[in-house]
Amino acid sequence: MEAPMPHDAVIIGGSYAGLSAAMQLVRARRRVLVIDDGRPRNRFSARAHGMLAMDGRPGSEISADARAQVAAYPTAAFRIGEATAAVAVDGGFEITLDDGGKTSGRRLLLAHGVVDELPDLPGVRERWGRTALHCPYCHGYEIGGGSIGVLGAGPMSVHQALMVADWGDVTLFLNGVVTPDAEEALKLARRGVNVEPTPVVALEGEAPTLTGARLADGRRVPLKAIFVGPRLRQPGRMAEALGCEMEETLAGTIVRTDEWKQTTVPGVFAAGDTARAMSNLTLASADGVMAGVALHRSLIAEQIGGF
């Protein structure tokens, strides 16, 4: 249960980054509240891969174990719900939840992740996280080779196709939005990537299975999986409302932080997918560790007048 006292830190987001930060803080005997809405970004994938000692486990199991380990510490508290607003108050921050409740803490960590804005193409959404993918390191090995597509979505699509070529026979669908220059075309050829200029109009197969891509001219290209580069969007405007500077990347919008995961607003930290364009479970967890340590240091610095 939540302690009836101000928290040293309120963490918005109880997945890999948020729980990793919480672990550092509760082990320092600091009072921590984790607010989580139960909708992690990787909920669409059956299993998590590429995380040392956790390879092949369902992400929900990893999170549940991590949550239980944090909850074993007496200064940890959890609330299930969505944080809808946060404002600076004297000595800290006040957070409002979707049920109308409020809570407060001396420091605030934003670890709520991002929303993947998927292309408006029939067949992508129902396959997302299974055969429509974004990270080859997370899911490429399980495809097992064969015909793989890369859906042109923006300036990173050529780079994605060059990377994915290690996991199968790749076709880059330009889709009317990607135009490789001469140098890029040469690199694609060197990697054995087939370039298809005709747009994809639908993905086919009994979802989540993928059997092919239907093109605008009626042709069908057989595929086992397709990689998509979604745009990253913050799930709300909380960081902006607090005054945090945002950063536009090739992948989308993230919260700007320094090397200690401190945002441009004193007392507000950000970690995980919220504050990095390149994402996986290990990177999110490492981000959370750094944020938790930095947040703890800031509490000490406030007490002694510097650190």
C-alpha cells in the first residue's frame, strides 16, 4: 500500500526502466512510488529476446518478477493507473491520476515509454510484434531466414534494410516515400537487398502469420516477416507541460536528457524509451539504473548543499 507520506521519488511507468530505477532507490532506503497503467510497449510480442539471462522469456514474466523484487523492499509502493498530469509544487511535484487521485514526491522520473505510430497499411496492426517487427536484434533470429520485407517509411528505411539483410533475403519496399541515392543503391546491392518501387497495399495471411505483401499492380511478394519503422510519440504532453525540452530524432520525439538522465527541468528525470531513440529491454534497464542513481545523488546534494 502507498505510504501516507511524501515520497522521495514518484516514477511514472513500471516497466524495465522504471523498475530498474526503483530498485536502486529502494535499496538506498528511499521512499518510492511507482505508477503504472499496465500497458508496456512490448505487450504485443509473445517473448523477449536479446536480454542476457532472460532470452526467450515472455516480457510479462520478466516484468512481474522485477516488480515482485522491488515490492519486497519496505519503502516501495505501487499504484495501478495512468498519471495524467504533473506540476511542480513547493519541494517537489504533484501528480494527478486518471481516477482523480493525487500524490506527490520530491523528485519525478518519467519512464512511461512511447507510442508506436504504425503506418496506415492493412495488415500491419494485427501482426505487430509477431511478424510485423521493428527490431532485428529482438526478433530477427526467430524468423529463421527466408524472405523478409522492409517497409519504406522514412529516412531510416535504407539503413534498416542494410541491417536486416543478415537475417534473411530482404526486399526493400520504397512505398513512394523512400528514394535511395546512388551511394545508398550501391550499398543495398552489395548487401543483396532487392528494391521494389511498387507500393504495398496490404499484408496477407492469417494474422499474425504473414505469407506475403500485395502490391498496387496486383503482384504478390512472398514474405515471412516485415520490418516497419514506426514513428515514436510521447503518450501524453506531461513532459512538455512540465517545461522539459523535447528532442526530434529520425525515429520520433523523445525527452531531452543529459548523461545522468536529468531533463532540462530540475528534479525531473527521464529514462528508457521515453528518452532514447534506440530501444531494447537492456538499454531501457540500464537507463533506469542511471536515472535511479542520479536521482538519489540529487536528493543527497539537496541535503548537503552540493555533491
